[in-house]
Amino acid sequence: MHTSVPSVSPSRPSVPVLACLSVSMLLPALGTSIANVALPTLAQAFDAPFPSVQWIVLAYLLAITTLIVSVGRLGDLVGRRRLMLAGIGLFTAGSALCAATPWLSGLIAARAVQGLGAAVMMALTMAFASEVVSREKTGSAMGLLGTMSAVGTALGPTLGGLLIAGAGWPSIFLINLPLGLLAFGLAWFHLPPDQRGAAESRPRFDALGSLLLAMGIAAYALAMTRTGGGAGTMVAALLAVAGAAAVAFVRVQARSASPLIRPALFGQPVLSAGVAANALVSTVMMTTLVVGPFYLAGALGLDAARVGLAMSCGPAVAALAGVPAGRGVDRFGAQRVMLAGLIAMAAGALILPLVPAVFGALGYVAPLAVITAGYALFQAANSSAVMAQAGAAQRGAVSGLLNLSRNLGFITGASLMGAVFAWGAGDLRSASPAALGSGMRWTYGLAAALLLLALVIVVAGRDRSRPAQA
């Protein structure tokens, strides 16, 4: 029996709808950060080496990255509300399985299920936001979602540590059950109903394209995370698989009557520029997470607690800046706010490796706050600009594509920026403060260059779009 769902005004979304989208954005971020802090405990609990335990995180991230575009498109075809309910249900059930399994392999499999649910929530949350909020208020909605993502990222390590100390490692997954049930209830009663169309007129889901895209992304992600003996040969093989899958995917999309990603979308300058810039900016943001702990501990001599405190400043600034950034988008326009964010990030990246030697930890935290605030501006503006280019029938796919570009940027940044830092600093186990400072200058010099490239791409996309809008 069909349950009546109240319609939502596109100009004044209800508080429960925004609450549902907020919780649905918080949970996937919390699912990533809360598991990272538990890895040492899980290694002891399962008596497993770190490379094996690391798959608890990798399985979750791979499930999200490989499937996020496909589930977004599936939501466009079968109905976003029903798929959102299924995604929240999968995430919640996967969390329960994570807490209950007595085997490491079972935990890894349950994390993959949890990641599938997270992919659905991440892809469809932005699609719903662009559907239920008027264009004049889209920036505020995107800023709110950015804030919730940052809150989930910042809350995970602290909450995870407290839960593990007080109730054991299963509690870091059990905490998702009440939140998942809350999100499910809000979605059931308040998300706008799916439009019912004739089944025979509904476009078919591009299963072959989805398979090729997932294969290519998985191969690339595994190549970027591969280390150890014989890594060079394996990385080359994985990159070859990723390249071949990418070529095959493009050909399939060009011939498909109902492609996963319409090639014509990339003919929209703002959308294509936004996706490319998002990948570059995400690559840079991963730099702070990868090289920060080494520099803070090795060059500035901070203990573990102070390193954690300094590192938490980034997510805290992002959480505080998200909503104001969204309001700025609504007031000043997405393009202006996006350019301001990129300029702030580039300035922070240029300053960060220079001032800590003089001002210590404060000289690290202050430029980091500038970078992170600029990132909040960019995210709110770029998400608003890209989603504005998506038609009603492609919102899920475009949202998935935007999330995919961010995840690929994070994966690339973890590998690329870590390698540049290691090259500039030498052996990280014995590197002197001067050597670590050299590594920081090389790494953030590249980061600034990538941000300037993103700035050029955004300006070029804006300029190319003007004749079409005239």
C-alpha cells in the first residue's frame, strides 16, 4: 500500500526535510572518521596485521567511490525517495553487522555493505537539496550539508576514542543505529514522493557502463594505495586496467541510449569545470591530513595530543564556515564565492610552510584555518553551481559525479602529496626538522600550483558559459 508523503515546497523546505538531509550527510562522514581511530584496537581484537585491518577502512571507501555515480543514476530512474530509504536501511543494517561479526573478513564485508548505503545517501542528499530548495537558497542548503560533513569528520576521532574506552569497539558501529533509524523515519515521512511514470517509458539502467566505471575506479584506487615490495609492477598493471576501463566506458556511454553519464553534460562549461576543480581542490585538502602529523611531530616537536588538537582545527573551521559560506553564495553568487575560496586556499598554501618556523604551532594552525575556510567557500559555491546545471532527470547522476571527483581527489592526494613530501624530506623516520620543512615547501608549492590551476579552470568555464547564457 502506498504511504502518503507530504509534498515539499521548492522554495520553503520543511525543517524535517533539512534534518533528514543533514543526518544523511553526517552519517557517511562519521562512518569514515570513527573507524580510522579504531584500527589499532581492531588489529589487537582480531590479532591481524595492519595491512589486513586497513581493509576495514578501504572496503568502505572503495564501495562509496566505485558505486556513487551508479547509485545516483539509479535514483534518477527508480525514484530517489525509495532508493534513499534503501540506502539508509543498508547503512544501518551494515552497521549492526559490523558490531556483531566475530571475524575480520565478516567485518570487512559488512563495511562494504555500509559503504554502499553511504554512497546512496551521499549521492541523493545533494540531489534532494537541489530539488526541494529554490535556486536562490541553494547555497545555504549546500553550506549546511558541508557543515554536517565536516562535523562528522571532526566528531569521529573524539567520539570513537570515548566509545572504545567506555564500551569496546562494537560501540563505534552501534552508535549509527539510532541515527540511522532517525534518518529513516524522517525520510519515510517527509521526503517528497517519487514521480510515478509508466515502467515501459522509464530509461534502462546502464549496467555495462556501471560495471566498467566501477572496475576503472577500483583499479585506480587500489593503484594509489598500493605500497610495499613489488608495488611498482602492480601499480602499473592496475593503472593499465583503469585506463582500459576508462576508454571502454567512454565508448559505451557514447553509444548507449540511456547512458550512466550523458556525454553532453560535459559540454556544459560550468559543470565540467566544477568537476575538474573539485578533484584538484580535494587533492590539496588531503595534503593537510597526510603530511601534517609528520611535520607537527617531527619539525615542531608536538606530542600526540597536541598534534591531534592542531589537526582538528581544520574540520572545526570547516564546520563553522559551512553555513556562512552557503549564505554568501546566495547573496554574492556562486562564481564570486568560488573564486574567493580558491584565492584564500592558494594564499594559505603558500604561507603555511613558511611561518611555522617562526611562530610554531600557531603559525601552522592559522594558515590551515585560512585553507579550510576557503575550502568551505569553494565547496558551497561549486556544489551550487554544478547542481544548477543538472536537469531534474540527472540530479542523482550529477551529484554522484561531483562526489566521485572529490573522492578521487582524496585518493590521489593521499598518494601524490605523500610521495612529494617523502621525496622532499627524505627518510621520514629520521628526517631532521630542516628536512621536514623542505618537504613541506615542495608539497605546498605543488598544492598552490594545483589551486591556481583550479582557479584558471573555473574562470575559463565561466567565460565559456557566457555566450550560451547571453
